[in-house]
Amino acid sequence: MFNKILIVLTFLLATTLPTLSFAHAKIVKTSPENNAILQTSPDKITLSFPEPIQVTTFKLKNDKGETVEVEDGKSLSPTKQINAKPPVLLQGSYSVNWRGLSSDGHPTKGHFNFTIAP
């Protein structure tokens, strides 16, 4: 009897723990898209998530590693979409790095790149 209980508990743990440990919010869409080559500077930079997330850090950097100031980009309240308004960006490569807290309280982060063509 003890062996049957142990087998059932092992099965339950094996099937539920991976689901719980990977329940963090993953980004589903960015605008511009990762590695996009744009002809003009974007009016806004958007991050979209499948569930509400609190974005605590949003950094835009140019190809020299310098931080480019943006309007907005963070959320005090959980939201499924973040919009940041950059200044007019010159030609070159840019990277967006973000961090946040998913609805389950776990930290999450990501990055993507885009280029403004000459």
C-alpha cells in the first residue's frame, strides 16, 4: 500500500512541478519585431504579454551602448502591454532590455534588437 501511495505522489509531483516552475510571463510580441530593419524611427516601442505583468525596467540603448531616454516604458500596475515613446532615433542599431514581475510574483526579463537603416 505504501508503495502505491509513493508512486502516486511521485507522479503528481513530476507532472505538476514543471508546470508551476515555468508559469512565468513570456513576451509574445514586440514592435518593432526582433531584428527588424526600419526605414524610419518608430513612434513607439511596444511589449505585449499573454498575462498582466508589472514592467519595472525598460532600457533602450544605441549601438555605442549609450542609454536613450524614452517616455513611459514602465508600469506600476500589471498590464498586458507596455508602450514606450522614444525620441527620433538616428540610423544605427538599438537594443531594448526589460525586466518585470509576472502575475505569479516571479521575476522575468528579456531583450530584442532593431536597426534604423541608412
